[in-house]
Amino acid sequence: MNKNKLKTLSLAAAISSAAFSIFCLTYHLDISLIAFPIALIITGACYFTGYYKLFTKNELKYISIFQEVLQYLPYVLLIAFVMRRAGNFGTSYAIDFIAIVFWIIVFVLSQVIVHYFNVKKIGAIDTEWKKYADNHGLSSYRGKKRVLMEILSWGDALVQAVLMVVVLNIFIVQLYVIPSESMVPEFLINDRVVVFKITSGPKFPLSNVGFPDLKKYKRGDIVVFRNPNYSDDRQSEVKSFLSQIVTMLTLTKVNLNTDENGQVKADPLVKRVCGIPGEQLMMQDGVLYSRTKESDEWKAVEMDGKYAEWNLNQVKPSLRKNNGIQDYPLNQKEYEEMIDFEEQRRNFDVTVFAKEAQNISRQFRLCYERYGNHNDASDLNEYFDSNNRFEFALFMNRYKNAELLLSNKDGWKWFNAFMTEWSKNGKPDFEGNLYEQSNYILNLMTKQLVGRLIVREAQLIVEGRPEQSINRDPEIAEIMNEAKSLHNYIVLLDRRNMPAFPENDSEGKPQYIPENCFFMMGDNRFNSQDMRHCYNPYMADLTKYDPYSVTYYSNMKPRYVHKNKILGSPSYRFWPMERRGVPGFTGK
């Protein structure tokens, strides 16, 4: 490489940078307005220090300055690219594409020129340059100035390394630290994994321009993806991009990628592909089912059992030692109690309970008539809204509810509807939907215990027993013990089961996961906030087949993830050393 060729390359770099800067122009009065000045300043510095001062005027003091400008040039332009798209108005695909073409040209030219400015190669370009570089290198300084220059040199090297790593992280490869136990036993907290991105179609920040997507995902693949529970607007994406730079510059001490409450975002996520395009999914009692357009019969997904973990008490001892697993959602006894309760629910006889519900209503009516003082005219439907039909509240407020129903003019009428209205239209046809059938029965099991409690409370109130005495009643204590098992299961309900997803349309026709979309869950099903869930709990009916349904707190909101949100796949676990290897089913 001779001096004239380098001069031509430096001019080409400046021209390409100027062309890139033009595509940063905007007239919108927002943050995007600063993109053009940023790009223009670094472009001017490139032209002035290189082509004009060094190559044209031969002012040797600009050798190191031009080299420094070239090293920062592509990164500053990339920041300008991001800032241009950070405002209220985006850019078209065509503008993004042209700008990125010029950026790639600048990146390549800057790397080539810097390569030939290496101390071992600069002498072949110009001996006078070599002599000047040798005489004005770091070793030419003394004392405090030498210390200062050393510090600046190390700082400069750190910043350049961080910027290079950011580019590598966006397009090529990234190292991740596993932050949670959602993928136990495959991954433990603080496992280190390498994620290759190049085959997953990485894109330039805030654009749809990037590498082609070559990866074909299938069920069982572990993937790293952007968390769809967070906003992906331009401002959020800019914050995420800048946060990467700040986090690396501060050696991971500062993370600016926080939510509106100041909490560090759980983004990206590491989960496993459990649902693929063309499927409708459902999970009941820990078993994942699917059906397709070709077959509307629900079938268990046998492969899911290879990696889904429900009982951490039985994982490999090597994973449990030295507090490797920190959170056990259920101990062995609690797990067995859950299994027993599911068996009770499956054996629950709806026909038998329909008769019992009528009997419970009649027993309460006897108490109601004996009580006689029905002066309360408040609206019971308004009082027993979704919050007061909350299963836990129905058990804990049993005395208050019994007293209210006894004293209200519509008390028996409301209680009778609560206990029996579900049976008026006969047993629903669930069409193989085990989730709806199971929750329907769970609602009835709750009503059975609530009804028994209300009747017993009413009997004792009519007898004139005080509340404190009623609370010690052995029959109530026995029912409350059963209620505890039921409540414990309902607490687990949204982590153990999932409704048909995507849900059927308004006409009841099945819907399916669209093309290029996937459904992800963590292996540690009881301790994974994944694509089954949202971050804002809400009160939900246990069943839609009962106008007086019992309610529970739910965070169930299944969603699929488009392929363009997938960043890559963990290809190798390099830490801890004793568990290094290719992730897959190594946890089992």
C-alpha cells in the first residue's frame, strides 16, 4: 500500500461518511435532530485531519490524530444512526438500507487505513512518517506527563474495545450470564453461555436491515429473545442500545435498561421453544397438548416431558449441591399433595354435586327462615363482585358473608343462584378442552366447600353462638382444612396449566400459531415468568360456564414471539467448568 492509495482511501472514507451524514438529516424537533451534527462533526474531522492536513499538507502531527479519528469514525456514525431513529418519526427501509451501505463502506475503509498505520507498516508508506511516529510515541514522554498519557491511552483502548464489543454483540456473538432459575435444571443462576447471532438474522439497531435469517427453529431449541412484555418503541430501543455501552464501560456496574419503576428489565430472556407455527396449545396438569389444522384432536406433546421440570426435589444431586438450586417452589410433600388434589378433581362427580348443591341451598333456606330479620336491602350482586367472589376471600370472610346473606332481603335467593345457577343449562360440551373442563370442576369444588361453610356458619349464628366460638367449631375447621388444599392448588393454577392458545375465535373455531412465530416456556415451569404470563395480575373467573363463578388472581396471558425477536441460541456453556458443554437436555 503506497501513500497515494491511502490518500485516495481516506478521501473515499470522508465522502462515504458525508453521504451517510446526509441520511441523518431531519427537520423534526426531537432528539433525532442531533444525529446530523454528530455525523457531520466526525466526518469533518476525518476529512480535515486525514485527507487535508496529513496527506495534502503533510503535517505529521496529524498522524496519530487521524488514526484516532478513524478508529472512532464507524462507531460515532452508528450512534448517529441510532439517534436519527430515536425521535417520534422513523425512517423508511430504503433510507435505512442506503445509510447502512455507506456505513459498511466507512467501516471497511477505516479498518484498512488503520491497519496500514500500524507501527510495523507505516515505514513502508513513508520513512519520515515512521521517524515522526517513533519520536512522538508514548515512550517519548517523561514524569507526570507520561503517567497522564498512559492513563489516557488505557482509557482510549477501553472505550474502543467496548465499542467493538457492542458491534460484535449486535451482529456476531454475545456472552450471557443466566440471571434466574427459570431454566433449571438446564441452566443455573450465573451459568455463562456463548450465543451466536449471525445465523439468526441480526439487524442494525432500530431498523429492519441486517443479515438474512438462516436459522430454522424447532421444538426443544433453547433461544435468547427480546422480552415482548416490554415496549419496543424507538425510545425504549435507544435506551437499550445505549445501556449496553454504559454497562460495558462501567464493567457491568451500571445498567440503564430499566422499566418505569426503575427495576432492571428482564430482557432478553432465555427460554425453550415449546410451540411451533401451525399449532394450538393447551396445558393441563403439567402435560402440554397440541392440535393442528390437519387434526383437531388434542394430543400430548411427548417431547415436552423431556425438558419440563415440575419437581426440583428429584433433579440430579450434583445440581442441588452447594446451594446450586436456590428456590424450591414445592417441597416433596407439597408436590405429592398437588398430585393427590389433581386426582381428586378428576374423580369429582358433577352429577352428584348438582344434587348436593340443591341440598346445601335448602339447608341455608331453613336457617334463613329461622333468622327472620331480613332488613338489609343492599344489592348483593354489587357486593359479591369479582373481588368478593375471590376464592380466598370467600373462605376468609365466611362469617361476614353468612351474616350478610341471613340479614338481606334477597339473601337466600342470591345464595341459591350462587350454588345452583351453573347447573341450569346442563353440563357443557368441552370438546376435549381439558383446561376448561378442569377449571369448571375446580369452580364447583370451591362452591362445595364455600356452601358447606356458609350453611354451618348460618346454623351457628341462628343458634346464637358468638363469632369467636364459631371459629373453633370442629366441622368448620375440617372444611377449612380441605379449603387450604384447594387454595394451594389455585395459587399454582396459572403455572401448572394453560388455556387453549391461541384462543378460539368468536365462532369457536381454533386459531393457530402463525408462520414464523413461536411459543416459549422455561424448563422450570413453577418458577418461570415466560410467554404464558403477563406482569400485571388481574381478577379472573375460574370458568365462563357459571354466571356466579368463583374468581382468582391470574397473570395468564399467553403470547407467541415473532422470529425477528429471537437474537440467537446458546451454543456453548463455558462456565462452570464442570458443566461446560453444548446446552440441550444436559440438565436431565
